[in-house]
Amino acid sequence: MQKLTGSKTLVPLLAGAAGFLISAGASAQGTGVVSMERQTDEAFRRVLQQPQDLSGWSRYAQLLVEAGNYEGGIAALERLLLEPNASPDLRLDIATLYYRQGSYAMAESMLSTALADSRLQGDRRKLAESLLADVQKRAQRSQLQGVFTLGVRHQTNPSYRSDASQVLSAGVLGPLADTQRPRGDTDINLGLRVNHLYDLERQNSAAIVTNFGAYLADYRSASGSHLVAGENKPYDLQVLDLNTGLQFRPAPASGSSLTLRPHVILSNVVAKNHQYLRNHGLGIDMNWRPNERTLYEFTVDGVRRDFAVRADVANANELDGHLYSLRARVSRELAPGRVLVGEYILRRATADRDIHASDSHEIRAIYAMTYASPLAQGSHWTTAVWMGALNRRYDAPDLAVGPQAHKDREWRLGVNQTIPVAPLWSVLLSAEYARNQANLPNYRYKNTSVSATVVRSF
């Protein structure tokens, strides 16, 4: 594997931007955290002084939950169950905390008792019924979950063609032909994502976890399956991917939440009804949750890429090689319904010719917030905004273009709006802007994408 290289200025800038976002979120909590600790300590002193005052226990439990101490919150709330006429809403609140901790058996017990109480009505009863169904599903040895999507998307430049007025050919600038200029297009797409977990019922929480995906995109301008050199229209796509492996806790006796999952990777891409690309390889996932509000995820993988010989891809065999990736992701719940995510991805692509081999560094920052629906009582909307930047550098220049090696500097901004419309059904509205400020005009582009997708969960 060749030495990884990258921009000397852009990567530190991007890493600094991601660090600023995450630290800004933490700093914004700084004063609030100190205040919360003081309030919690004061509430604890009060319950010690007046242990029979249930309102004091209620306030103490609320502060513990707000601080992210769900285990302590559960203990304090369960103290309130000593009241003979305790509300079923209390059991629902406790069940929700058990659910978030992954204690599904305890959550199921609390939910069943709450639903047996006729005082639990309206949206709270619906929530309890929905949560109980999900808990019972998660308690099964064989668990199947997934989503089906149907969407329509418009892009101003779906083929990511250069928007420069002049491009290079053998190092000489010349006007870009009209047939090669960016053109907008609309596609209808179908997607299926399935996750299956088979619990092996071992003390190390071992389970076989399999993820399967299928995706089809049909563009308005694409027609037939005849391949021609210099194709300037987007391809209809059919994509299949599968990864499966054994997930387990390497140190269950220590109580650590660390899990590992070595897995096999397979994928296949068909473009314009012709074989385009096959991938196969190995990877390993590592997840660690040090507390209730923070999750670290790491993935290292390597796949062999085999490109099919096609009339529209000259010397496709030169693209064959390996793709090695490292992904690191941290998710932090800043407050109930507020999540900040930072992600870094390092990739090394090898190929039979150095002009196709590259190193890339990518960062992403996502902020998601869930809040009460402004239209329907008891429903919640989710808004997510993100930004990302990618720096990619190729190993050698393509002399058919020019004497300089190709370098990409790509930026993306986007927003998602999720709107539930019925149980298990939602609408996802998305907008994204992408721009590549490459060092060579042949690879500079910008693209704006807007889409509407119907999502069905199961």
C-alpha cells in the first residue's frame, strides 16, 4: 500500500472546522453544565432532608435525566412508584429510560403495567403501545428491520460535468463543447435497506448482523441500453450491496459497551443495464458508548474493485484495484432531541495505472434536532443540517489532460426535513449544494439537488 498523501493546508483547516463545531456545542453547554450540577446537588440534599416529599424526588429525577444520567433518573423515578396511586405515565417515563439504555425486558415490564392501567389515555397510550411493539420485536432472537423508499429528485448537474468555459487537452486550453456542458435532469428512485440480527444468545452478546441494500435510479434523459463512447447523459443505475459478520463484546465481564463486528463486503453496480463494477472485501466495525449521550463508531475495510469492459469506458481494466477506508464518527446528544455528529473518512484507492490511484480525506458535521410537529399533536419532526468537505489527490498526471496531477477540493451543504404522516410512514425532503474547486478546469463542477422521498419503515 502506497504512502498516504494529502493537502498540506486544506486537511488541517477541515479538521479544525469539525473540531470547532463539536467543541462549540460542548462550550455552549459549559455554563449550563455547571448550573445543572448545582441544581442536581441541591435537589439531592432536599430529598435527603425530606425523603417522604415525592415532589422533591420528582424534581431530582428530572434533573438527572436532563444531565444524561438515565440510570440515576430511573432509580429516582422508581422511588415515586412507592406512592399507592402512582400514575401510569410515571411507568411510561421509566420504560422510556430503560429503552434508551437497551434494557428491553425491564422496559417491557413497565410498559405492560402502564397499559393495564385505564388512566393511561390519548397520545401517551399510543406511545406506550408503539414502544411495547418495538421492545417485543427487539427481544426476539431473529430481528428484522428496514426501510423502503420511493423518491423523485432533480439535479442541475447529475453527471458532475465541468462548468468551466475552457478545458485542457494534452495541456492546451480549448473551449468546452456544448454537448459536454452540464445539463439538469430528474430521476425517480427506489431504495430498500434491511438490517437483520440473529442473537446467538451468548454471554458476550454475540449476534450475526447482516445489512442488505438495493437502489435503482431511472433518469428522464436516459433511454435504452446501447453504450456509446463519450456518453454525456446520466446512467440509469441498479446497485446491490451486502455485508454480514459476527458482532460481539470482547470484554463482557468488565461491563464495557465496546462491540466489534468483523464482516464480509459484497456489492455490484449495473449502469445503463450493463455490468459496471463489482466489489468484494473485508472490514471490521468497532462501536463504543462510554455514556448514555455519546457514541463512537469506527470502521476499517478494504475491497477489491473490478470494472467491467464497456464501450463507454476506455481502458476500464486500468481502473481495477483496491479501495481501503477508515471511518471515524462521534455522535453527541447535546440535549433531548438535539444531536451533533462529526465524521472523518480516509480513503486510499489503488489502480493498475497511477493516474487513477488517489488519496482522499473527508470530514462531515451534522446537527439534527427533533421537535413537536407544528401540524399534528403527538407527532415529531426532525430537521438535520450538514456540511462536508473532501480533499482528493491523484498519484500521477493524466497526460491526455495535462502535465499536472488532478486534485479535488469538494464542498457540500445540505438540509433534510423528516415529516411523519402516519405510523411507519414519513416524507423526507432534502436539498444539497455541491461544488468542486479542482486544480484542473476539466474537473470543476457544481450541482444542486432537491428531492422528495416517501419512506416506509418496517
